[in-house]
Amino acid sequence: MHIERFFLGLVTSLILLFHFSVYASPQGMVNILTRHMSLASPKIAKIISDECGVKISYDEYHSSKECLKATHDINYYDIVIFPNDIYELITGKVRRKDSTLSRAVNGYSDWIKRHYLAYNYPSNIVYFSLSLSGFVWNPSNFRLAAQDSIWTMFEKAKNKVVILDNNQVGVWYLLDNTQKLPIGSLADVFEKHIVDVDIYVASGYNRLYDKDNFAFSYQRSGEALSIIKMVKNNKSKELAFFIHPKYSYVLPDMLAELNSRTETVCVAKVLASKRVLDIVQKETFYLSPYETLKSLVREPMLQNVYSQVFSRAPKMPWLDPFFGKSLKKYGALQNLWHKIHSIPQVMQNHTVVLKRKLH
């Protein structure tokens, strides 16, 4: 019996040793999962090196769906920066006790701090950045108004290019902002309204925005400002950003410190600091929870958009975690997303096709 216990203990120890040899970050390195381009500035890596004496390695995702898939192997990471709409689906993996990271919240803008505290997040999870969903649109051939519904927008965009963010949660709320319609029927309703629209599902800038027949795109404000800047640099046209009373929401990204390694704690603290989030905001146009001075954006046109986002965001509803722990509800959303991508008009403009068309 004692021998059996000995061997059982030995096997367990070897399994644990193998587990940590595979997943634990090497000394002097911190592994991070983050949104595309959010940590791309070399200034961030230098601050971390100076403050913590370590290097960072990071994997990127482009959508909530990609992020959720990556968290299946979450033990590989020390820090995860994730969209808040999947929080309730991964809360058991990212929640940790006895962290001091949430002290950073004391420096937040008052309205952001109040919202954070209202949700009683664990102490190892804080806001990383925020954005406001809205419409990039082309004033030269299209008109947007506060009274427009998404369906009337499609009607006005006949024979024009329309782009929807590659974000299943955002598109769900766009098609049903009241959340009262049966989710199973939304794809059919959507298909009926896009018959005469050249529709694409894509995030971020591509050359469709430079086309004369581009009408509008539904994007997060960080992506939107980057798109507007790129189009202006290409000298093709000047686009605008529209904050819609029905379809604009504050969308937060969260930062979770996943373990108590000294290196992890230090890097998480630095990433959550105003100093680093000022850089993230300046480079990506995603808002800092510290509500940094608008002077960070110097171009007059972008300054105007940025001012709108700052002034309107405190009054906008938040797109907070809404799945609860219901995988059934998440499954229904996955089915909707699959149906939308199976619509022939969407399939013919799939991302792979889009890349081929633009090259």
C-alpha cells in the first residue's frame, strides 16, 4: 500500500513537473495574450525592461472569437488582455485572489472608476483600454442621421460598399440593439436588407475605404480613427466618424494578471499604468481609462473625432458581459455568426476573397 502511494505521488509530481516545464514562462520572460497591435510600440517593451528587468513575448488576436479560442491554453500566459464581452465565459480561468493590481483603478477618470467598481471585478483584473463603437462614413456620397436605423442605412447604401466589424457581439447588437428579436431569425432579416449592398465583414483598414463607392462601416473608435487617418494619408477622401444614439456603446478591454510571479506582477502593474496606457492610446487611438488629455492626438481632423468620443463616451451605454455563464447563449450567437457568413452575398466577399480583390 505504501509502495502504491509512493508511486502515485511520484507520477503526480512528474505530471506537475512536466506541466510547469511546458507552460511556465522562463525566468526573465513574461508571456502575454493581447489584441492586435496593442503592445506594438517599442517604447512599451523598453519601459517594462527598465522597470521590471524582463522581456515580454506576446501573441495577438483579431477578434473576441480568436481570443476565446486562445484562452483554451491559458496556462501558457502570465497576462491576458481580453475583450470584456467574453469575461463571463473565461472568469474561472482569469480570476485570482490576493492581487494588488486593482489599486491602479484609483487613478481612473471618475466615470470610468464608478463603472469598474459597480461590477465588482476581482483584484487581479483592471481596464486596459476603452473604445466607442460607431460608424465611419463617406460624406461625399452618403448621409447618416441620428434617426436612421441600421435597416434604413442599408437601403440608402444601395450599390455601395458597406463594411461591418468582424466582431460577432458588436454585429449582434447592431442588428438587434433592443435584444428583443429571436436570435435565430436575425440572419434571415439581415439577408433581406442587404440584397443591393456590396457587403463585407472586416476589421481595420483596407483599400475598400479608398473606393469612390464606399458608404459606411461599423467599427470601434480606435479602428475608426486609424482608418480615417490612413484614408487621409492616401489623399483619397476625408471620412467622418458618427456616434449613433442607438448603436454606439463603450467597449472595454480588460487586463488580467494570472499568477503571482514577481515578473508577472511587475509587468501587469506597468501595463496598467497611466504612463503605458498613454502610449497605447496615442499609438492605437483606443482610450485610456485615465482619460488622458486630448492633445495626444495632434491632427485637427482626428482631434475633432477624438473630442467627440471623449465628450460622448460618459453618456453612452456600455457593452458589458452579457453571456453570464450561459454557453447555450454563446452557442446561439455562434450559430448566428455562421449563418451570416453563409449568406452568398457575404461569402463572395469573404476575407480571403477580399485579399485577392485588393491585390
